[in-house]
Amino acid sequence: MFNNLFPKSLIRSAVIIISCVLIVFLGTIFLDYSVPDTAATEETVSADSSVADANYICDGTNNEGTCEPNTVRTATLVIAASNSSAASKTQADYVCDGIDDQIEINAAMNSLPANGGEVVLLEGTYYISGSITMAPSSWLTGQGPYNTTIQLADNANCHAIVAPTSNSWIRGIRDLRLEGNYPKQTGVWHGIYSKTSQVNDGDLRVLNCSIFHFSGDGIHLANGYYIHIKDSAIEYNVGNGIFLSSGMAVLDSLDLHDNYRNLRMEYNAQTTIINSHLRTTVSDNIYAQQYENLRIINNMIERSGDLGVSGFGIYLRGLSSGSNKKVIILGNIFLGGPKESYNVYINQSNEGILISDNNFSGYRIGAIYRHSSAKDVKINNNHGYATENSGIAAIKNGATKVVVKHGLATVPTQISLTPTNGMGNATKFYVDSLTTTDFTINVDADPGEKTATFNWRAVAE
């Protein structure tokens, strides 16, 4: 009937218009139910979800669980190097030109809020002619030691990174490579540096960094507390790999080599060196002076003095003004080298030393030297340095003594004898002439044909 009243073209147009109206109407209803308004979103925030790094902090002190802007949120500023990619430069807050790049980096540090933040260095090389000064409570972060390098320019004659000039907390330095360019510097300059009166009561972490070719020390902390250096390589520095004076530190999973000394520590307390590889030095691998509560655990130590005349794997140096106390050397592997005099050298004025479960080898003179004035030194269960041995000895017919090779690394402090037969004509026995290689068992008379036999046990403490 409709075909008779209206043309077919008009009917088709009406159907299309009605369909479009229905689509718009139904779509509006769907959006209204699927997208909550602002008030609905606020009601879903949990009053227990307070997070320091979030955009908002919520407190549940009232029934509504209100949220306020996080006013203690730290800032992040991004810097690109002169040779960073074009994309990196577009995203950066600062772009360096390859000359005096410390200016841009220090400007970013100075722009961080008082509660701290992070300066991020994108990929590339940053050439500095003056020091980078860390801001309080700040991080300096790269893209990994193979991607981001801070390099001293020729004749820069400065430390690469220094602590703030006043006592303050520093978060740390991570994922960077510091290049000292030492053949082209005049004077003694360090990779990371704090002087006396800086970083006192502070916190410094150095994580996943490579620090090398400085005319001074890779890391020189003259006064710092709560130091954590981990997963880093410190190498080819004219001075020490790490120098610590006064403070507490954890040195974990480090690769230290080709420095004058890999680690020099003075006047510190509560320091742990663990899971690290120390090798190839001009002098000693580890030097400790007037230290207390020092733990050297599960490290590989080798080739001390290879670049010089001689050295010690570990040198515990006590002075008349103060001694090393409460030192534990546990579970390390000493491989020595042709110029390593002793794996461990303990001089005078040391006390409370435990050396246990280590593997000693490769020394030129001996595994351990212990000065006679060192007090309360316990050495046990080490491979390559025997402190306990036992055996059987016999005094034959016609003799009244026998010399026994004890096999210990030093002079025994205790010899125990147990006769295993009647000793023949002898009735008494005793020990004398203890040396680094042997001791002598004596009896008061020729035992005769029955001889005199003994079980012996020697101990060096």
C-alpha cells in the first residue's frame, strides 16, 4: 500500500534518517552510564592509599577520605648531551653543547626543590671543566655506564662530582661512567669527592657506575656516614680506587683493579666488603688503619703489588695511637701473585682478629704474617694455612727423642701427646724445640726393643 502512496526513493531516505537518529540516541545513553563524573571518581579513592610518590596523598581522618595534592613530591629534570639523539634533545629540560657542560647540570641541581629530586642525564658524553655539585637529597642518574659518560675536559683540573658544601643527606649517583682523563690534568683530582666536614651524618649511594682514569682516587670520601657502593667498577686510577675516612660503609659486588691501592680505609667503623673482586695494584689491595668492626667476606683478592715492587692482599696496620679492632676475614679466595709478599699482613697494635674459612695461595713469602704483639688473633679452618694437624711418632730402640714435622703454617701453640704403648724402659716424656716446621718428643730413658710410640696433635692459635 505504501508503495502506491509514496515513491520508493522517499521511503528509503526516511529509513536512513530514522536509523541515524536511533544511533545517536543510543550512543548518548551508553556514554552517560560508562563514563563516571568527577564526583564519582573522588568517591572511589581509598583513604588508605597514601603513597609518598603519588600525585595525591589521601588521609582517612574523616568519613569522606579526602585527598590533597602531594606537596612533598620530588622533581625530575632531564638533560641531554651534545651528542644525544634528536629525540632525546626534544624531551630534555636542558641541552648541553659539549663545552662546560657542568653549567647546565649544576643549574638543574640548583633548580631542584629543597626536599630533593633527580637530575637525569640522557645518553651521550658530558664534557665538564668544573665540578658538578650534588644538591641535598638528590640523585644524579645516567642511562648506564656504557651509555652516559661524564668526562673531565683537557686541563679541567677539578673533581668530577663533589658533595654539598654543608652537612646534608645525598641520595646518590647511579648508572654513570666517570672518565678522569688524567694524562691531561695537572694535580690530584678525584671522581667523587667529599672533604672533611662534608657529608657528615650523610647518606651516599654509588650504584652501577664505572669510575676510571682519575689523577687521584676514584672515590674519595674524607668524612661520610652510611655509604653504600654497589655493582660498580673502579679502575685505572693513579690514586686509590676507594678512599674512606670516618664513617660506615657497605661495599658490595665491586670490580676494583689497576689502582695504587684498590681500597684504603682509615679511622672508620662498621664497614663490610663483600662479594667483590680486587686485583692488580701498585701496593696493597686492602689497607685498613685504626679500623673497628671491619668485615671482609667472600671476596677474590689477587696480584697485589703487580704494578709496583710488592704489596699485601690485606694490610691491617695498627699504630701506636690506635689499633684495628674486631676484624673478620671470612670466606675469601686469595690467589696472590709474584709480588704479593703475604696474603694477609697483621702488624703491631691489632686485636680481636678472626681469620677463618679462607683459601690462601700464590704468596711470595707466606699466607699470613702476624706480629707478636697482635692480641686475640684466631686463625682456623683455612685452606693453605694449616693451624691444626695430627699424626703418629715413635722413639726407636737406642734413642731418647724424635723430631716430628708438624705441617702447620706457623709455630704450634699447643702439642698434645698420648702414649700408645708402655714406652718400654721410659717412664716420662715431654716436648721441646718448637719451630715453624717441627717439634721434638723426648723420653727419660732408652725405651729398648719395645720402642715408645705416641699419637700427637699440634695446634697453632
